[in-house]
Amino acid sequence: MSTADQCVDTPDWHNGYAGANSGLGWTCLEYAQDQGWCANGDFTTAGVSAGAGGVTYRYPEDNCCACGKQTSGSGLCIPNPCANNGICYATSDTTAQCDCSSTGYTGTTCST
């Protein structure tokens, strides 16, 4: 069984690409099989060119599923440090940031 076959999409996650999956974006398996961004557990040249590494476009499914990687370089977002459904994303291999824009909260962890 390949890494992609073992993938489970993050609940309520979507990449906002309206052209796929009823507006929710590509699924894990679709990234691995259809997009050509990953092969043999790593990013292809096309994947790197597309910025599919997760930091730029925050595609956690592509990182953890298709390429067999965590959502951030060192697991900084596992478990999610952001409160109130804030979205954690890696800004580098050693730092992470919370996106609170859709929560109604502010602060570094969306708690105020």
C-alpha cells in the first residue's frame, strides 16, 4: 500500500481551489495520483515549481500524504497550537504561525 493510499484528509480542510471536489479542492489521493507534484516520497520538479511544499500555499494534505511528510518540517503544528479553530502553518522548519483571520479571535494563538 502506498503512502497516498493510507491518506486520510484532515476534517474540514480545503485548499480553496474551486475547480475540484465541489469547491473543497483536491483530496490527498488526487494530489498524489493526478497532480504529479510528488513521487517516491518527495516533491517532483513540478511540485517544487508549484510551491506545493505547504509553507507557501499551506497544502497540508500534499505535505503529509502525497509526499509522506508532516504538515510542517518538525511537526510544529501537531498538535495544533492555535485556539478557536485557528490554522497553524509552518513559516520555516523551526517556526510556526497561527492564521486567526476566520476565527474572530486575535493573538499569536488566536486566543484573545
